[in-house]
Amino acid sequence: MFPLDDDGRYATDNETGFLEAWEVMETLVDEGKVRCIGLSNFNQAQIRDILTATKKHKPAILQNEGHPYLQNKDMLDFCRAAGIQFQAYSPLGSFDRPWAKEGSLSSGLPISGHELLKDPALVSIAKKYNKSVAQVVLRWHTRRGCCACPKSTNAGRIKENISIFDFTLTPQDIAVFDRLNIGWRHCIWAETSRHPDYPFKDWLPCGYVAGKAPKATASAGQ
């Protein structure tokens, strides 16, 4: 799933650009092999390039990291204007991410000092509605018109994740969420930044040099 070079770094295809890939993807729609095509981990400049190069089938969806600590307000407005649905991966902050404690540039707690689902402000809202914090966060996603794809293998949690339409967040609740937008991105994948199309260069420290893949993903690729 995560192929590595002999030196332990992520193996990347540095010769094929995303515009070339998009051209081929459009033919898949024409051939009836797929209904829609979309993007993941793209920045606004890259999306503009795709929209300019699109011949017939524009992106139906953009899947990027998104949660109350990373609300992507500008990107959301951009996608709405372009007719692209925004879908948030890691919608609950991925508290169980393998590199949470060490192993990656984004390891460690968010600047808030709390994992998202333990943020006191969200815990308070959840108690008010007798819901879990996860349910409150997912309801926030849907209220702002976003898709969310939470990951779980627990049947109870999967059921809980879709049981979110029997309550409504108030404007006061939304104001609390607005104050949580601290710009915390944990899926930077800094170790892939050697690729010329790496989308999050603005999130890297000055002078950063891509290192080896984190152990958690390195073992998965061997």
C-alpha cells in the first residue's frame, strides 16, 4: 500500500503529472467505466489547473483532511463556486493515527493541547444533546454541507455515526466550532514532499528535507 525505495523513503512517480492523469481519467468516464471522477489532497492552485485543463468532465468531489481544527473555509467556498463537493477525511481528527506520538513531522498533540474528541468545548456540546462528541462533530460537518467519511470497524460506532439527524446545532454551538479553527493539519505526509506536485509545501518548515517513511507506514509497505 505504501511502496518504499531501497533507502526507506516513499517511492514516488516523479515523471507523470496530475494533468496527464486527469486526461486519462476523463476517458474512463467516456468509456462508461466510472460515473464520476474526483480529486484528493489537492490545493486550490492545483484544482484551478485541473479545471482549466478539463475537456468534458470536471471534478465531482474533492477529498481532503477536514475537521473542526482544520475547517478549510476558503477551500469550501472555492469548491461551492466551482460546483465541487467537499468530502472530509479524518473528520474526527484521527485520534488513533499511528504517528500521534512520534515518527512524523505532524506527531504530537494539536496546539489546543487536546485531541479533537477530547476538546472541552465539544464535550460540553455533546453533553447538552446527550450525544457522543463524534456525533456532534459529524452533525457539524453535515450542517455546513460537507460529506464526511469516518473510519470504524466497530458496529456500534458505525451505527452511532449515522444517528446524527435527530438534533440540530444552534447558532451558539456553531460559534463555538468557529473558535476551534486552529489550522491543525496532521495528514501532511511530509515524507512525500520530494514529489514535484506535493500539495502542502506551505505547511513544511523552512529548509525541510523529506526523511524516511514513518515506521507505521513503512512496515505496511514491506
